[in-house]
Amino acid sequence: MSPGRAAIIARSARTKPPRARRAGMRIGLYANPQDASDRTATALRDGVVRMARAADEAGFDHLTAGQHYLSDFTQLQLVPMLARLTGEVDDMEIGTGVVLLPFHHPVDLAERIATLDALHDGPTVFGAGAGYREPEFQAFEIPEEDRFLRTMECFDLTTRLLTEESVTFEGEQFAVKDVSIPVRPDPDDLTTWLAANADSAVARAAKYADAWFVNPHATITEIREQKREHYDPIREKREKAAWLPVFREAFVAPTHEKAVETAREHLWEKYQRYLDWGQDEAMEDTDDLHKPFEQLAEDRFVLGTPAEVCEEIDRYDAELDAELVVFRVHWPGLNFDDAVECVELIGDEVIPNV
């Protein structure tokens, strides 16, 4: 038996008690499936596995990752990577944050999400989004004008397949008659998220999902305004909680200067790539990301000491009614040793204090 396989079996056989639900803010890790193009897929795999193990040991509550196709980074695909990581964590919540719905058939996607749920002992999040990159739509031969119709039909049908015993659905993009998938998550352990940037997308998330997954690109001020105007009123009508999972770029170090110094180059490069990919065009304010690093970071990135990060998390609780903060602490090119040290520091000095 290989050492890696033996380690997975040993971890799955542990008798560690279930992770206690903490009273304070839940903390999640975005296991970045991207790295610099000159790094191998094997190196990326090993780095992501190290981060997942460190997050589990540090007491993180949630693990997620995102998706792109035809990336100019070295990139691992979302569901297979998360499936691999289920062998590295115990009962942590695992979710897709986010899967790009226009490029999937609901039957296939529902069975993948259900299988992912079956591979680990914690809750599962079906987190989804519409995508925005033109090369992806071209490659899948999906007209961009069908983007939101296809997204919402896929979201609706996938959710029903995950939660209902028999499903009949007749839409413009998808149709099934009296079908069921062979395994389904426990409904009490499944949560749905919709990612959103523009006001109309925030309203859709409020109306159809369990939560709006807040993107890392918007400032807290912008999020607070969108929440008040486009999320909270719909949640109130639905008699649903208005809490949010908030995705943030973050790096924690013993000093503020060290946190900024370590993250700056790689975080800046990542956001320049977002501009190349057209992320700014998907936002309500299309000029918002066209700023020098210091202005870009203000009210958006979480870079600093553990005490500074705890203070920022308290702000999310007070101003956004956030229930979960998902930190991305690795970007293409960053040394995984630095990312793992950051995860460990969050576990030692942030999680116990929020």
C-alpha cells in the first residue's frame, strides 16, 4: 500500500469527535485550484492538500473552491479536486464556490454534488454562478444571451434533483420526466448559494437560493448597500434569514507590513488577470477594479495582524450580518509554505477570538 493511501485510510479511521458548531463567526478556506503557469499540476495538488490539512487541524469550518475552463493558469477542476480533499478533512463543511452552471447539465451536476456529499461526513454546499468569460461560452457553444436563463434553469433543476425523490421539469434549456438520482444528501445538510456581482443577480440569489455568496471583488461598503437595497427586502418577504457567506482575499502575518509584503505581488497579478478576463464588466461599477493596489485593497482585502483581522471580521458581523467568512490566502505564484503558515496563524490567533 502506498504511503499516501495509508495516510488517507488512517485519517478516515480516526475517532475524532464531530466538529463543534462555534457560537461566533465561522471561518472558511478557499482552496485555490490555480497556480502560476510555470508550476506543475502535481505541485499545485500537493500545495492544496497541505492547505486543506492545515485548515482541518486549525479548526476551520468550511472548505470551498471555484471553477474556470481554458485557464491560462495551471488549474485543477473543481469537483475532482474537492473529492480528493475529502480524504484530508473530517467533518468540515465542503462546497462548490462556485460551479459555473451554464456549462453543465443538471443531471450530471446533481450526481457529482451528491457523490461529493457522500465522500465526507460534514454538510455540503451547492454554490453556483453564471460565469462571465467569453472564451468559456465560445468553447461550450453556449450563447451568452442564454447565460442567465441557462443558469437559473440549471440551478432549479439541480437543486430539485438533490432534494426531491422524483422530478419532472420542462424548461427552455433542460427537460426531464419522473427521474431521480441514486443518492441524495440529507436535506438538513445541504445549503445552496448563488454568487452575484450586479444588483439584479443579488436579487436572484435572495429569491432562489439559501444565501448570496458575496464575491471578493466588491468593497464592504458596496456589499452593505447591495444587501440593504436588493437582498434584505426579498429575504424578508420570503421569511428567510438575511445572513451572508462572504468571500475575502486575506493574508495574516505577525506584522501588518509582512502581510502586505507577502501578498501584494501575487494578489495584484491576480486582479490584473481578472481585468484581462473581463471580471470588471460583470460588476455593477465597471471601473471599480481599475485602481492602484493601495486603493484596490482599501475596504476590500484583509491584510494584517491577527488582531487587525479579528477587528475586520467583527465588522462583517456588525455591518453585513455575515455568518461565514471564506478566506483566499493563496494566489498564483505564492509559496505554499507562506500560505500554510497563514492558515496556521488564523487557527491559532483568529478563530479562537471571533
